[in-house]
Amino acid sequence: MHASHHKQHLSGAERIVAAEKIESVATELVQRAQSKGCPPDRISITIDALGDRMPRALQALDVITLTAPDSDSGRSIALTALQHAGVSFHAARKAITDISRGASPSGQVMRGAMIVDAESGSRLEPDQERGVRASRFDWSDEAKDDIKRKLSAIGLMHFRTREALALATKITHAPGIVAELCWSDDPEYTAGYVASPGMGYVRLSHLKKSGDSNGGRAFFVNAESFTLAEFIEYVHQEPVLIVETGNCRQETTAEIFFAGHPTHLNTR
Ligand code: AMP
């Protein structure tokens, strides 16, 4: 589902469902599109048959929240986390700046994600206005119940966390991926995350100030280890069903967390 107002992205969601659930899920998604503060003037729902393409079964990333009482501390921790994952200081800082001011060339929120060279910080997505949208991912019914329970136990009740965790899990299995950075464009939702195959899903409760409607996503890649076409094909087309949950740990400080991840910090 994608909802927009005056061609500006408002909200989106992805599901993988059995054929008999299409109608009820479509209704759910329309309600979701209309529940945003700003009423959309366009809601599109695209329904694709997966045919004989069996979804790839994945285990969700482990989840941890690092204490970040305000957006400055959140962004500083995100910068460190990205460097721990192998992103250069320059590329990480540039992506944070791009997202904070509206990452499309016209300075608006993108509908999809930037693809960023993890070393040079160059933007690689073919359409910088739109970005690339991860599609075709969802939780199995059992894993969804399990993750709701585990996330609630650490105080994370919002559906956004669950959906972002599903997206991040798909993306960390993409060819050439190094890390992902995201914060929401919803002005009331200040949380975001850094995710990587080695660190898991590292949530930060503040990556922006309340009331700020800029947000976005960056997929950092090692451009030498894959072709862009392969990466985009995976992001758009490969169906992924998350059938198993990971660990969901209590909030801790960045110092404690990074001490347990003694990886080489990319300071370039
Ligand atoms: P949200 O957390 O839904 O507010 O999304 C935050 C930002 O991530 C949006 O402004 C988009 O730029 C980007 N985004 C949202 N959904 C997707 C997706 N499915 N694939 C890639 N990027 C997305």
C-alpha cells in the first residue's frame, strides 16, 4: 500500500498473505492509510501473485535499544553504530545530513530508500527522488505473535517497530549490504535504528526532535561485492517470510553495547 498527498509520500506498508486473506488485509491497509494526520488524496494497493516463487524463510534480527535521551545523542550513537558495522565516518555523516534535510534532490522526504556506497558515501539509487522500496516481506502468523510478545516485554508496543524489524531483517540479507539507517517521517515518531548483519537491530528512541516531518532510509552497500541490479532485484522482488524471532534485549547504554562488539571502527 502506498498513500500520498499532492504526490508527497504519506505512508506505505507491505504484506505477504494467503489468497483468501486478500480482501480483509486490503481493508486493513486502506484504514491504515487513512489513519495518518493528513488525509491522503491517493491510496494505491498493488497485489502481486508470488506464483511458484517460494518466500525465503528468515530469522528476525536480534533487537536492542540503546539509551539516547535526545536527537543529538541518538545521531551520535547512530554514527558510531554505522562505523562499527563498517560504514565510513564520511558516508555515515553524509547520510544522516541527507535524511535530516529531506534526502530527495527537491529536499522532500523520499518514498523509498537511498542506496549509499559505504566507503565513499556516493548515492547509487537510480532514481534519487523516489529511492528504492523494499517490498515482499512479512511475518508468518506464529512469528508475528511471538515478536509482539517479545517486543511488548521490553516496552515496544508500536506496530512500526515490528514492521521496521521485518524490513531490516530482509535488507540485512541483501547481496552487498553493510548496514541500514532509518528514522520515520512521522512528526510524532522520533525513534529510528541502525541495523547490520553483525549487530542486529539497534533501536534509538530519539533520532529526531518531535514535530520534525523529515525522515528516511539509507541502505549502505559495499559496491565492489555485488551488482546494483542484483541488489535492487533482491530489495524489490525476493519474497521473504520471517518465521523465527531473535533475542529482544532490555535497553542498555551505547558504552556497554559497543564494548561487547569490539569490531574495527571505520574512521575514514
Ligand atoms: P517510515 O518508518 O514508514 O516512516 O519510513 C521512513 C522512511 O523510510 C520513509 O520516509 C521512506 O523514505 C523510507 N521507506 C519507507 N518504507 C520503505 C520501504 N518499504 N522501502 C524502502 N524505504 C522505505
